[in-house]
Amino acid sequence: MSRVTFSYFKPTQILKTIIVLASILLAYFIQETNLAALREDGVSLRQEQTIKTADDISYLSPALTYYNTGSIYVDEIQKYQSITRSPGYGFIYGVFLYTLGQDNALSGLKWFQLLLFGLSIYLFFGISSYFIKNTLLAYTVVALYAALPFSHGFIYYTLTEGITPSLTIIYFYLLLRAHDVKSQKTFLWSAFVLAIIIAVRPFLLLYGIPLIGLMYLDFIKEKKQLVQLLIFSVVISWVFMGAWQIRNYVVLDKFTGLHPIYQKEVPGVFRQVHADVWDFYKGFEHKGDRFHESIVPFWQKAVRGDTAIAQVNKLIASLPSVASDVISSQKLRAAFSSYQKVTFLQQEFLQNEKLIPDWVYKKEQQTSLLFQDLTRDFQRNQPFTYHIKTPLNVFVNLLGHSSLSLYIFQKTYRGTWWMEGLRILSFLLYAGSFLLCLIAVFFWRKLPELALIALPILIAIVYLCYFQRGTEERYLLPFLPIAFAVAAGLKSRLFAQLRANKDSPS
């Protein structure tokens, strides 16, 4: 791909400024309108400032605890719970706690997220102009992305999705600029932004692939510089997460991994045995919420002492025939009965807020083996469903929506002609961007930059659809801006090639 300068003509600076300011005002108007609709309908907000979710408190609580006590945990249970989330987002919230106080911290956080969005739109012009030679078309792509609500739908949430799309744009702007001018210093700055991203959302370590790939393309003939740059970049990009892992090992005397949601010491539904039950379900169930609608009530009744076989039979009866017809009812009953019993063992530890002893964990491991056996039986008897059908259902669920998650889009104005039109347009651009991004991977020889940037998106989709399953649509949101740019760049290049072939003499 021919390189495109990152400088802009002066007349376009005015247009760029207008688009950036308009995008900030539009995002602010939509978010405030959404909050007003939630208040009017009596939906609870977090301190009347941000949208409350089941997950967001786990990001905020360590910083709140530290602010109030001087430590991110105050007891043994909280010591383990405090590491469930990576520290990046909580640290940012903590900055606002200490600068603005607890009453104003969320207000400061959402304004930070709004202004960070504006900065990302400003830098998005550089990414778009890199891939699209036509300035007007490049600016149209940015304006379209900035105007559609899926680009700023999580700004008033206290979840990592409130900042990861913006951080993605900042990172790839620096990365492409480094590649454009072959600047080792800018490569290192992009590695530093990647370090922040990994500390906020570890799954996005996939962004390291284009970092390494573009450095390789630029310095393959200067091997000593390449090796040095690779070492420095890896060290810089892991500096925050590496420090966090060391800290966790010192405090907990174990390596915790990047997303330690399952910990054998902490009582509750999310334990390793739960992961093995889910591994069985995700052979045939592509929606995580449907799995939890079945298993959480079963767990709650068991932990309260209701271990009647009737509960087991009821849960087995709820399984789809694709599973119940090929797996022995005796094996199913044994596995779920065992899960019921080991769940009840948690009761006293939950009530007394005590850590789970090792003997309970060993009994859970025995139950895990029963569910692992069920999973193997299902894989053996239903290979097409397990390996093809269910992952495809996850893929359709992941891309088959508009990504307009705000309350006003799903409730307040749902069904109006303009809302349905906006949903259709958003779906076409959202799904189309990711699909074209997957195609871009195969243009490695002609468009190596596009292919390198599209590769982590392909890996993310394969991982989410085949391995993780049960995904939420927001999991792809951090990848959206770069998918949007790559898709636009691919279309621009292909159309230009078609015109060139058409105009060339036969």
C-alpha cells in the first residue's frame, strides 16, 4: 500500500474541527436524553450520573474501598475479589475520586470519557486518511462513524467500553503514524498506549499483533534495530499488567492470570465447577443469559438447602433434545445432583463470609469431572452442533444487531419509523464493517497494513464464537472503530482497482 502523509490541507482543518465539535455535542445530547428517559421511567442510576449495570460495581469498588480505607480490600474475601477486574479502569476512576471527591467523581469520569471520544474522532481522521486517498471520502467515513450512536453508546456507562473504543483509535493512529514515517520513538509511544489498553481490557492484547507486524515490515533489513525495538515495545506494553501480576503474586501467593473470575478461595456462583457446567452447556447453547437463567436459580435453591431430586429433574427437562437425546439420563442426573450437593457445601461460608476451604474445592473438582465427561459425550455424539452450528449461532448473535444499546433506542423510541431506519442503517454498517474486516485478512500481499490490523479482529471473533461463546454484543465494541476504518479502506482500494482495470486499454 502506498503511504499517505498525515498532514492535512488547511481548508480541511475547519471541516475537521466542525465534525469533532458536532460529534461531542451529539454524543452529549443523546446520552443526556437517555439519562432523562431512564429517570422518567424510574430506572435506577448510579448516583444519578451514570447507567448502572451488574458488572460496573466490580470495576469501581476497589478504587472506592481504597479511597475510604487506604486499601483496595478490607477482609480476606475482598482481597480475592479485588483482583477480579484488571486495574486500569478502576485507576482512572480513582483519579477522579481523589481530585473531585466521591460525590463528583462519576460526573468527572463521564466528562473524561466524552472528551476522550472527541479526541479520538480528531485522530480518526488520520487513520481514515491513511487508508483512503480521497480526502472528502475519508472525512465522510469519519463523520459517519462519529454521527452513528453505536460509536458513543457506552460513554455514560462505567464499563471499560466507555473508553476502549477511543483508546483503540489513539493507539492505531500512533501505530500508523509510526509506520508512515518509520519512527522508532512513535512505535514506543504506541506501545505505551497499548500498555494502558491492556491494563483496562486485557483481551485487547491482541492489538500487539499489528504492532509487531508493522515494526517487522519497517525494520526487517535492520535486524539489530528490529530486535531492540521489539524488546522495548514488549516490555513497555506489559509494564502495567506485569506490575499488577507481580503485586497479585506477592499478596495472594499465586499467579492470577489476566481475568481471574474463577477463584477457588471465594464462595459464590462463579467457581471453577461453574465453568465446567458452562463448558457443557455451550456445546448447544449460544446465549450466556439463557444459560444463567437456568443455572443461577438452580444454584440459589441448592445453596439455601433445597437439594431435592425434583430440582435436578426439572433442570434436565429444560435441556434441549439435541443434548438430552444423546446423553444418558443417569449421567445427567449424577452430574447435576453432584453440583447441587457441592453448592450446598458453600452455605456456611457464604453466610459467615469466609473463604472456601480446600476440601470443598476438591469435592467440586470431582463434580467438574462429571461435567467434563458430559461435554466429551456431547462432542462425540453431536460434532456438527458443537463445532459448527453453535459457533455460527454465536457469530450471528454477535453481528446480527445494530449495537444501539441505549434505553431510548431499545425502549423509548423503539418502533418509530426513524428509529427503525437508524437501526437498519447501524446494523448494515456494523455487521458490514466486521465482515469486510474478515475479508481484508486475505489481502496480505497487496494490502499488508490492512491485513495486519484486521488480523486481531479475526482472532477475536474466532475466539469469542468458538471458544468463549455466550458473548455479549459489547465485547466487539472496542474493535468497531478500526473495523470501520479497515472496511472503508478495503472498499476504497477495491473500487479504485476496479476503475483502473476498467479504464486501462484492452
